Amino acid sequence: MTNGIYPLPDDVVHLIAAGEVIDSFAAVVRELVENSLDAGATRIDIGISPDQWRVRVADNGRGMALADLHQAAAPHATSKIRNREDLWQIHSLGFRGEALYSLAQLADLEILSQAIDQPEGWRVIYTPQGEAATIEPTAIAPGTVVTVTNLFGNWVARRRGLPSPWHQLRQVQTTIQNFALCHPQVTWQVQHRDRPWFAIWAGTTARQILPQLLREVRPEDLQEVSLDLPLPVPPAGDSVPRVSPSLYLLVGLPDRCHRRRPDWVRVAVNGRLVKLPELEQGMMAEFRRTLPRDRYPVCFLHLHLPADQIDWNRHPAKAEIYLHHREHWQQQVSQAIAQCLHLNPQHLSESAHSARVATVLKTAEAVRNYGVHRTILPDATPGSPSLPLTAIAQVHQMYILVEHPAGLWLVEQHIAHERVLYEELCDRWHLVALEPPVILNPLSPAQLEQFQRLGIEVEPFGEQTWAVRQAPTLLAQREDCADALVELSQGGDLQAAQVATACRSAIRNGTPLTLPEMQTLIQQWQRTRNPRTCPHGRPIFLSLEESALARFFRRHWVIGKSHGI
Ligand code: ADP
Ligand code: MG
């Protein structure tokens, strides 16, 4: 099979965002890696040697036959599209036929390639005009090795305009990492100055890739979901798109991982990382009130969309795109994030926390047992709407011990209740009349303004004294209503007031609970949208998965029936 590389017709050339886009090492890597991915590679080796201004990308893709090698670096020569119609059905990363041509102009370009269906491989050196100057047979494994040397050698201004070497290497690394997330089936080996720099091993999904990029994150800290998506407008009769939309979403569970900076909310569309600021903001908002202050989520979204939903021509580097029907896609993404953050039976089947639990259990060894009776637990049933959770005991008047099909949870009663109340308040923020009113004195103008902002009625009640005539339902009945109102008057937006109200109204630690009370709380809590953390971002439960317990108790040491195994 040959690629069949042909020059694009003029009318197509005019439609494509013009402009050559190679301005850095990272851009060279990006273009060459895209070609390797388009060639179906599952192994990509990259070498960067800044001293020689050299980048080499070797792949095990389908390679090029000699006729294609002749054409590869010609202007607007591509095997990926042929005509105007194809522009709306793009399935490849490249389609403009510009990268190799630009590289021939900007550097010394050499390509070694062996097509999988050809008897021999070839080595070709190109002129700056992209013509094959030297052609000789060579023995290489099927695939392609592109070497770019003396980059920007005749373009001094461009060399001077480059950022610091450290910065450039970071850009290269980020570029490769982003491709790895989008193409988890590929193994990457990267060298810097001919020495191993880093490697990313192939996985089935990005869930195996991300922990290789962020060392502190483990696969168990992540939740993934793949979904087919509805089209924004049903296709009319004959215009059924060839690609039906879908998404892949990978979410860092908010009780287990978050970032100091908003650098890990990433969006890819059809195999490439893109900037879609509105969508990213929307994703970030889904994690509101689940993370500690000034912390940001870990979230990777890969949308697979029909070509007619995307306009790639907004930017020559294809990093910025325009998404048609953005609100529709945004809504789908929000739903997918919600699905990941919910407690869902699938989460249980994974052995979570194993390392952390091992440590906890080690510490717990010395402490007394809680005499939980042992039962044989079935596997969690995926797909059931809610989890079969049973409150078994209260521990230290602070934790509720909960049994579920895959293990145990220790749920902190106060913050679980806080989460329940907070979501109720978000859904229904009710103010009720206070009879008699609560009298406060003195209130500053800022406090009065704050009451007004929250919609709470306040009237002067004599010298330096004020009558507050309304309060949120939850607070109205409380003995400490006056204190709570003072707290609310001290600032923050409505959401902050909701958090404060929930926190004040939630069951305190140290309060004894009956089993039915615990069961009710656990049921309410498991239905919340964000059961993993309280509105301040503290984790709500510690899970002791059965698989981790089995490991701890060495249940695989089959000794004999008398041991109750
Ligand atoms: P584009 O990727 O937009 O088609 P390029 O200039 O990057 O343009 O590449 C030109 C053509 O060379 C590609 O269409 C492809 O057929 C071929 N090609 C480039 N790199 C490789 C590779 N690593 N393996 C196989 N074919 C390649
Ligand atoms: Mg290309």
C-alpha cells in the first residue's frame, strides 16, 4: 500500500489557513509526531539535540514508498485529503501538506523510510525547495525516521527569538505528553542529547498515561468515562456524518488529587490538544466547592467530533479551534463530569487507596478492633442506580462505619451532613420570617449591605440597634441564630453564605446517632452530586476496599479450613 502523496488543487490551498508554523523545537516535534500518528505508529522515538539544532523522530508506522518520498516535501503535497469535500471529513491530524516542505526550507531534512509493503527502504535528502536531492537504498525496519538538522541555520532572527533552552525543552515535553494522553496506545521514548530523557508506556486509555506524567497521581485516584454523544441537530437525510460524536473523560477524584495551578484541565479534540477557554472554564466550574481553597482540578477531556462541528482554520498551528454548537457540547461534558463525581457502583469494584490503606491499617493494628462481623461480599453490581450501603456502627461519635459490596467506608458524620445540607441550600435557598426578630447591635454599613445582598430584611430598631426579620430556614430554628446571622453579615457571596449555613447546621462531631439516623444520613449523602468532599474540599470518607483488606490479612495464604478461610 502506498500513501499516494499528491499536490492539493489551488482552490483547496486557498481555503486552508495559510502560513508556515514552525517556530520552535516543539513545533518541529509536533509536526513530525502528527505525521507518525497519522501513519498509524504505535512506537515513536524522539531525539532532541539542541547543540546540533537537531530533532529526530522515528516511528513504526506504515512508511513511504519511493514515489511518495519524492513528493513528501513538495509544497502542499499530502496523502490525507484530495479535494474541497475532504476538508469536511478530515480524519487525520495533518492535511495541509506544508510541514515537510517548511522543514526542508528551514533546516537540513533527511527521511529514511520503508513502507510495510515494499521490498526495500530508502534514504532521501531534500533541497530547500523540497526536492529529493540524494536518493539511496537503505536497510531499516518498516517505518520512518525523519531527521531535521541545523534548524533555522539560515534564519538567524528566528534562532534569536527562541525562548530559553530550558523553556524550549519544557515545551517539547508538554507537546509529547499531550499527544500521549490523546493517543494512549503509543509508546514514547524520548532522548535529549542522545541520552534517555523520559519514556511513556502505552496503555489502553489515558488513565494509564496520566499517572506517568503526574507522579503523585495513581490510577485509582482517577475516574474515567466514555460516552456516545447526541448530535446537536439531528442530521438531515443524506448528510449523516461518518463520525458519530463521543467523548472520553478522565477526572481526578477531588478527595484524592488537585493542583496548585489551573494547569491540568486539558481538552483535546480529534486527537490533538486544543485551547477552548470557555469549555475549560465550564469544566473547572463543575468542581466548584469540591476542592480546597485555591486548588484546581485534574481533568482531561477528549472529544471525538464530526468534522463539520469544528473549524480548524482559526489558527495555523491548529491549537485554537472554533467549535460549532459549543453550548451543546459543553452540556454533555458537564453531565459526564457529574457522572464521574457521583458515587457509582463501578467505582467500588476498583481497589482504591491500596497503598494508603495499607499504612492506615498498619497504624490501626495496635489499636482496638471494632468487632465488625465478617460476611462474604458479592461484587458490586455495575449499573444499579444507587449503592447498597449499610450503616453498621458509630465510631467515636464521629465516624459512621458503612458496609458496601466491595468493602467498608469510614464516613465523617459532620462533613457528610455538611455536604448534604450545602447541596440542599444551593437547590433551595429559603428565607423565613423571624418571629420575634433577632436584635443585633451595632452593624457596620458593610454588614448591612451584605444582608441586603443576601436578600435578608433588616430594619433600624433604635440607637445602634437593628432588627433582622428573616433568616435562612435552617438557621431560623437554631439557638445560635444570632451568631449565625453575624457570621453571614461578615462577607462573602451567596455561595459562601450557603457554605457557612451548612457548616453551622450540620451534625457536630461528638453527637451520638442511632442506627436509623445514620442510615438516613448515609442515604442522603450518597445521592449528593459531589459526595467525595465537603464544600471546603475536605475528604468525606476513607475507603477500606475488600481487596486491600484481603491483602492485608494475607487471605491468599491458604493454611487450612480450621483457620476459617
Ligand atoms: P500533511 O501531514 O499535512 O499531509 P506533511 O508535509 O506533514 O503534510 O507530510 C506530507 C506527507 O508525507 C503526508 O501526507 C504523508 O503522506 C507523508 N508522511 C510524512 N511523514 C510520514 C511518516 N512519518 N510516515 C508515513 N508517511 C509520512
Ligand atoms: Mg503533517
